[in-house]
Amino acid sequence: MMIVFLGPPGAGKGTQAATVSKAKNIPHISSGNLLRESVESGTETGKKAQSYIEKGLLVPDEIVVAIIKDRIVKSDCKGGFVLDGFPRTLAQAKVLDGELKKIGSKIDIVFYFAVSKDSVVLRLSGRLICSSCGANYHVSFVPPQKAGLCDNCGGNLCQRSDDKKETVLERLRVYQEQTEGLIDYYKKNGILKEVSSDKNIDDISKDIFLIIK
Ligand code: AMP
């Protein structure tokens, strides 16, 4: 099953994508995680992407598209995937449709995570991520078992530099300007399902699993 998670930063896409990935045994592909990995490892792509990420701006389409194209042709994606944070522009959405068509496939469902600005700010200001595997935590909502350490891999948890308040507000503005239009694009394709994300994590998961079974 090919699934896309669409919604503003801090809507809970990453958390839910990890759950769906585990339950359905399909890879969780986060464009943000892939970009952060390339920044960490100092690749040419990472060097180009870094300043955009730090400012809360979108990384140019050609860079992100190249990363995603490489990832979705890997053999573990044959049975499907959950795309988290991609596409974020109409151009990206069109490339994704085209790439999937080439392999006789298509997106089955796009989940749109509807969430209030207050929840977003609350979630992002307390978010922690694992510097090794990218897993998401929250100081109050999803605390790790041992403070500062990842439950999955034991890596160090840290705050993302783009989760500080000014950058969060910029990311929300960029979302409204460049990504929100995708809601209509997928609605017209008849594959959009809206889930309310102003709920606790388990209730959002229940809503998602009612749809994907
Ligand atoms: P995320 O982890 O999804 O919040 O993404 C973190 C940052 O990575 C974003 O603020 C962008 O700078 C960049 N990014 C992630 N996905 C994309 C995308 N699909 N298009 C452009 N930039 C992206």
C-alpha cells in the first residue's frame, strides 16, 4: 500500500508513520530524516540543503526529488511505503505520480492531518529526536524510558535546531504558502482522507487504522 502523510509540521506525521510502518511492514520514508542524514554525513546534497532547513524553508525540489526517487526504487518499497513530509509542492506531487506510473503503481491513500496552530507549537517545542536513528519523542507526551536516550537504539536525543519558535512559525508560513494546496490536488484525485490530529496519539492511530484496516 502506497500511503502519503500530508499536514503541517508538528501534526504527528512522523509518529503515526512509524506506527503504520511497523504494523504494515512497509518502510517509513521521511524526506526530513533523509535530508538531515545527508547534512550529518556532510554529502554535497547535505551541504546544499542545510541552510534551507535551518531557515525553515523548503529545500529546492530537484534536491528532494532526487533523494526520494532513489529511495522509492529500493526493493523494500515493492509492497508499499509511508511517505512522511513528501511531497510538499505541486511539482513534487506530479513527479511522484509520474515515477509511480512508470512502475505501474500509484498512491492509494493520502492522509491529511488537520491540526490547530496551538497543538503544533506545543508539540514542536517539546519534541526530541534521536541523533542516530531519527526516532521522535516528546518531553511530556512521548518521553523516552531513559532521559536523553533513544528507546530503539540508545542514541542521544536532542532538540532539532529548526524546532525553535521563530523557525517553527516560518515553517508554518511556508506550509501554508507552498504545501496546503496539495489538499485540493489529492481531493480532486479522490484519494484524500482527513484525520483530526488534535487528539492523543492512540486515538489518531485508531482513526488511521479504521481506514487502512
Ligand atoms: P521535516 O522533518 O519533514 O519537518 O522536514 C525538515 C525540513 O527538511 C523542512 O523544514 C525542509 O527544510 C526540509 N524538507 C523536508 N521535506 C521536504 C520536501 N518534501 N521538500 C522540501 N524541503 C523538505
